[in-house]
Amino acid sequence: MSVASKKPKQRLPSNWRDRIEFIRISDNNANNELIEFSVRFQKGKTPKSFSKTIGHLMIYKDADNTVGEISIDDSRMKRRGLGTSLCNEALKYLGHITTYFHHDSKEAQFLWKSLCRQYNHTADFWSDKLIIRKKKRKKKRKNK
């Protein structure tokens, strides 16, 4: 009896962070209502068995810059800080972003909590909004 051998999974190279780039795509629709940020491998540097595009972030261009969707497409690339990096790129460009925090998945809520530790934010309980601003939080000094 022969056992079918499985192909070994392709591992991510140790220098994968040097191979990725963040791109802003703003002219993706006719009305220009969305801004999309994408993370992908640089041209010619995609590891075998990985797709070129890793994930994206879509933001509606309204007064609040409401986040529509964040997704990391490849499960092997999840939980590596790419969602946070996408939001950091959006904050550099837009100045602030807004989300309806309580309607998001648990994974997304971890992302928003992580951003709240890094940036100034306002949580409006009654309208169920979380607004994260570009200005970084000041680190507390330890008194000796």
C-alpha cells in the first residue's frame, strides 16, 4: 500500500519584510469615492507559491475617512502586523481614519486596540465610532 506524499508547504523567506511594498491606489473607481491601499511583494521578489498581492485596505472618502474593509488574502501572512502597517500608511496619507469598532471581527478589534496604543484616538460610544488620529501618543516617562 502506497501512501500519497504531500508536497511540503513553501515557507516564507526570512527577509520577507524587505520584499514587500505599500501602494496607494486612489483612482480605482469613476466617482473617486474610495481610497485603496495595497501591500504586495515587489516586482520579481515574490516567493514561490505566494501570490503577488498580499492584502488591501479600502477607505471611503467621506468626512470621517471610514474604513470599509481590511483584508490579508493569504492565511500564511496573517498575524504578522501587515494590517497595522496598512493602517499606518493610511494615517500618514489621510491624517485620521474612522471605524465602527464594535461591528468588527475579533481579529479586527485587536488591530484597532493596537493602533489605539500607538496613536491618539477618540471613541464615541453613542455613535459607535472610533476615530484614530495621525498624531502619535506621547510615551510616559518613568520617574526615578
